[in-house]
Amino acid sequence: MEHDYRESIIKREAHFSDYARRSTECVGRKRPLSPDARRTEFERDCHRTLHSLPFRRLKHKTQVFFAPKNDHICTRMEHALHVASISSTICNNLDLNATLAEAISLAHDLGHPPFGHLGERVLNEIHRHYKLPPFIHEAQSLRIIDHFKDRAHNYTLNLTHEVRDGVVCHYGEGEEQSLQPDRKKDITTVEPHSARKQKPGTLEGCVVRMSDRIAYLGRDFEDAVEAEIVKQDTLQREVGKTLGRSNSEIVRTLTHDVIQHSKGLDKIQFSNEIFPSYLMLKDFNIKKIYQSSKLTAQDRRIHLIITDLFDLFCEVTQRTRRGQEKRDEYNGYTHEVFYEFLDDMQYPDEEVDAQIVSDFVTGMTDNFAIRVFQELFLISPPV
């Protein structure tokens, strides 16, 4: 049966481009798994991610706006699904492995902390203070893939090397017009320190890196209109004329442009006609949305929440010897959650306390971080 399925996969992928990574060429995982008779390794990666706790938490982590009351504002989970959709469309039109691209897309933002990119900047400051490696969400995504243990099954995601490589190298803030995979690299050696220093080793990884940018630019603009930060008609005329004035138009224009100008090539690229407008839209979002007073007004609050939580849980970690002693000194729901996290993760002795706390705080959703801060630091009125 397993042989028959492998033959069916070979036939199914026979039309793939010479530049595609075929499922039968998968180089494996850090910890081998018994073969699945009905799924390719990349299909298994999709399913392992979809059913994981870190992926489920993405529905309560937002892209740009912190803990919004408006349910229509984009969440990290939606963004991951948007990237997967765009990546699949591009791969299917270029005869690449859409399943590999989907697996990378679903896992690419697992390491995002609460409160979006501001949370990432605050954690990076904290990492410097505690002499930890720089906090980069791409690196943290790979750390989660390799180390986060599912409470029910006591195993890590342990995704394939192709997916690990695509995740840590996705870097959505880059501005390349053209991106070619680094086929000389040994993807089995990719680790968190590779983040923002390497290009993906597969063309599918390059597709995800480009699709990430396509997915968030138009949606962030649309969310900002919904949040009344900008008006629909404030988008520059040239951008609107070239790319469109709605998220769907922008996504369609950019996706079609990439497909049209990447056919038959071992690279993914925007055309010379479209790329300037893409850069203009990105610049518009940075100045009018990400740096808007409505968002930056929350900077001090977010900084306070994350730093106070981090310092407190460092204290708890040290005083209780990672939850092994004196647990009764820190009571309440939040501390019980933290002790469960320590029990589940089973950190080795050589792991430093601050890194353990960073993993815990990073895993929080926006609302959970606010709830924990209120529970631990705000005075409750007497009954």
C-alpha cells in the first residue's frame, strides 16, 4: 500500500517544474517519524501545525492592532491562512509544490509574541538586558517548531527540514524585487540564528517569503480603514491606479504579476512596472498606519505589560527552582498555568531561566497578557 501511494505521488507531481521540491525528495526531520501510508511528509507538516496549540493561539494574536474590539480586524491565524492561499495559487501556476508552500505558510508566524511587532521590539530589548540572543520572530517560530511540546502527546512539531528552512527564512519585511533560492546551502544545518541572514533553500520557500508581503500590505490598509486610522481615498493615486484600492484588488494584482514574471525561472519576482507601486504602498503603511498616533500611543503601556510580566516570571522561575520548590509562594490561576508550562516543556538544566520566561511570555495572546497583567499587578477592589 505504501509503495502504491508513493507511485501515485510520483505521478501526481510528474508535471512539476525542474525547480520544484518534490515530496519524494524530502530530506527528512531532526527526529525521524514512521512513514505515513497516505500522506506525504509535507502534508503531515500541514496537519501537525494546524492541530498544534501554538497555531490555535494565533487566532488571538493580531497583526497590527492590539486586542481590538472589532472582530473584523485581521488576526495572525487569518494572516497565515492568507499567505497559504496566495502561496498555493502562485505554486500551482508555476508548477511548484503547493503543499510544501502551504506547510511553510501555516507555521511561519508561530513565534510572534503578543502585541505584534511592538511586542517583538520590547522582547528584543529584554533579550539584550538578559544577554539572550536577539529576539526575532522568525527565529522564535523555529524554536517553537523544535522545542514546544504538546501537552496531550508530549512531542514537538518536529517539521521537515524544508519547512523549518522556509519558516526561519521567510522575513516579510524585506524589499527584494527578485528572490532566488540558495540551493547550495545545507538546509539540515538551519537553526534560529539563520533568521534574516539567509535566503530560503527552496523556490517554494521564496514563494512564501513573497506571499507574506503580498498578504499583509493590502490587508493592513483595509484594517486601518476599518479602524478609522486612514480613509479609503488617502491612498496615493498612482498606487491605487496600479495595484488597486481594496485588499482583494491589491492581492490579485501582485499575485498575478509574480506569476507572470516568474514562469520558467528559478526565482520569484515582481515586474519593473509593479514593484515601485509596491514600495510606495509599503512606505504609505509605515508612515500612515504603523507609525500613526493611534498605535504609538499604546507603546508605553505595551512596554510596561511585557517587561513587568517578564521580570515577575523570572523571579518565580528562580525562587521556585523552575517550579520544583515553594510553589505555594506564588498562587493563582496564572502561576498554575506557568507551572504546567514548565512541567510540559521539561527544559534541560543548561537552558537559562530568562530564555524559559521568554518562551512563556511569547506564547501569550494579546488578551491573555492583558488578563495576566491585571491579575498580578492591579489592585482588586474589596468585596
